[in-house]
Amino acid sequence: MHLLRKFSRKVALGISGGVDSAVSGLLLKQKGFEVIGVFMRNWDQLEEQGYCKSNQDEEDAKWVCTKLDIPFKSVNYIKDYWNSVFSELIQQYINGCTPNPDILCNKHIKFGKFYDYAQNVLDCDYIATGHYANCSIDFMKQSSPENRAVHLLKAKDQRKDQTFFLCNISQNALSRTIFPLGNLTKRQVKKIAVESSLKRLADKKESVGICFVGTRSFKSFISEYIPPSPGCFIDIESGKVVGKHNGRHNFTIGQRCNLQGTEKPYYVVQKLKDSQDMHVAMGRDHRALFSNYFETELAHWISDVPRQLVEPVSGVFECEFRFQHTHPLRKCTVMRTNSKLIVNSLDEVSSLAPGQYAVFYLGDRCLGGAVISDTGPSNYILQSNKIE
Ligand SMILES: Nc1ncnc2c1ncn2[C@@H]1O[C@H](COP(=O)(O)OP(=O)(O)OP(=O)(O)O)[C@@H](O)[C@H]1O
């Protein structure tokens, strides 16, 4: 039994009802894998009175499996999603932070619960998803695992690369993961769909933003979970109150405040500790939005911990980072103490927010990510000598 399993190529594929996972299934089948399609239900439709389109997505996922002639399974992770993703999200907003639900979902649900289910219930050798990313071991080409750590690598299509969202997945799961689209562009994926029986999905609207928010504004969605908590907008230069708001969870750093009758638009530059008040500054280019320095919690490293950051020695590790998926990578140095990382960006960056993830890269490798805990003094504070 053990020997048989070693040479089998059974894979559980996350099927979302979109074109990427559908084409992933097609490619896996063409390579001779035994594929099982699994749809994950993560959000409770009933509570949201039809705002989330997961029923339609499940129907589409089923349709894909029929077209590919593979078994279809639906798993319910609503409770897990609520406990390990959504509650954390709400708590972070209440604390004045800017969380990232996609990173949490990948860690706990797709590469956590789903990986466990594939291994322990479906008895699969691998999991697969339609993420644009690569693994240093490619199970599409080789069948047996290696005895060294597996690295997470950027996708060939740099504009679609999704490694940012995968920065917190475990080595365990990654070493059994296939990303069939890692070396394809989105255009190639759509072409494959059009030329196959999956044509219908090529033009399906892509999911953007947070799935469970649906078509409503984020403000109206979040107000169902966090009560209003009024506070003031305080001009960082004059110290004067220039407006009021209904809750800092509705704002992130760098967001426009929409105050009437001001010379230039105001932007949020800092959420104050121990109150609902926020510092704001005039103009998108205000120095208070920019800094070169921030601190993070200790990082999750996907494969090896960088040599310079291994305890107890603390050297200086040079790499690149981004804190938003669409941002270009920037050079930085990283040092560590017992409880945090200290990051210095070579170029100044705008609108860093606590709660966001700093994701670190070395060449093509996504090394891992860490939650930003303190954004440090802005360049305005440093230049105007306002540090107490
Ligand atoms: N509800 C779900 N059930 C099963 N797998 C999912 C689900 N949502 C996402 N996935 C998996 O995670 C991958 C990435 O999801 P994401 O939402 O970022 O991608 P996408 O580009 O919209 O993908 P797709 O075109 O397949 O919907 C999907 O390709 C799929 O393999």
C-alpha cells in the first residue's frame, strides 16, 4: 500500500468556478494526474442575503468538474473561516490596523484546512490551486519529493504574481503543492480555456476585492460588525480639529478623508493610540505619509530563516520587500531583536499601515512575510524634529 501510494499522482484541486482553477484542472489531467475538484464554501450566504455570489460559483465549479470529467466535492469551512480569518479581521480593524484577509485565508483555509482534508480524507499526494506562483519543486515534471526545503517562487507573469498572498503558508503544505499556472500568462490561460470545453469561463468576471463584501461599499459592510466609534480628524501641522468621523476602522493610512471646504484634500497619516482620533495631512505628497523605517512582528519564513537573522546572532539581511500586492519591490535591510524585525527601506515608502504584511523577496524567491507592528516616525516628524 505504501509503495503504491508513493508512485500515485492523485491531486486535490481547489476549484473556485473561475477560469484559473478550471484551466489548472485541464493541465493536470493532460499530465496524467488523477484530479479531484474541491469547492470550498467559506462564507455564510444566508447571513448576507444574497450579497455573496458563492452559490453561482459552486454551480460553476460543479460544471467545470463535469466538463473535465473529474469528481466534485464541496467542503464547508464557514466556521473555520469565521474563527481564523473573519474574527481576526474584525479585531484588527477595531485595534486601528489594516489586516489582509487573503493572506489569512491562504494560511488557515486553502493551505491549512484544505491541505489537511486532501491529505487525510481524500488521501491525495498533492494539492493544487490556480494561483500565479511557482514552487522550486515542480511536480508536473517530477514525481518524488526532495529532501530539502521547497521555495516559493514568483510567477512568470509578474503582473499576475500572487506570491504576496501566499507569504504565510507552511513549508509542509508548499512541499506538496502544485501551481499549474506558474509559467503561464493570464492571456495564455484564457486562450487555453477558449480553445477547450471551458470557453464559457474565459469571459467570466474576475473576483476583485474581498469576496464576502460583494458589491456593497466596504463601509456599509463593516458597519454591520463594528459599531460606530466617533473621533476627530486632527491636522498634524496645526494640531487643530478639522473634522469628525464615525470610526477609524473605515479608514486606512493614505486614505482621503473627504472633508468639505479645505484648500487641498486631507489624507489620514496616523491613527492615534488610545483614542479614535486620527492625524491628517493636506495633499497626497505630504511628508507625514512617507517613511523609510518600520517594525514588524517576527516573520514567517517559508523555507529557511535567512542566515543573518538566525538567533542569537543578529546581522543585517539585505533583500527586497513590498507591503501591497501591486507595489513594486523595494530594497531594504532587515535586522532582528528577540521579538521583532526592524526594516529600513532604501527608498521612502508612502502610506505604511500597521497590520499590513511586509513580504520579503530575494531574487525570484518569496521568503515569507511579517505583520507590520509599528510604522515608526514619518519623514515629516523626523524633519521637523517633533519626536518627543
Ligand atoms: N471557493 C473556492 N473553492 C476552492 N478553491 C478556491 C476557492 N477560491 C479560490 N480557490 C483556489 O485558489 C486559487 C486562487 O484564488 P483567487 O480567488 O485568488 O483566484 P482567481 O484568480 O479568481 O482564480 P479563479 O479564476 O480560479 O477563480 C483559485 O484558482 C482556486 O484554485
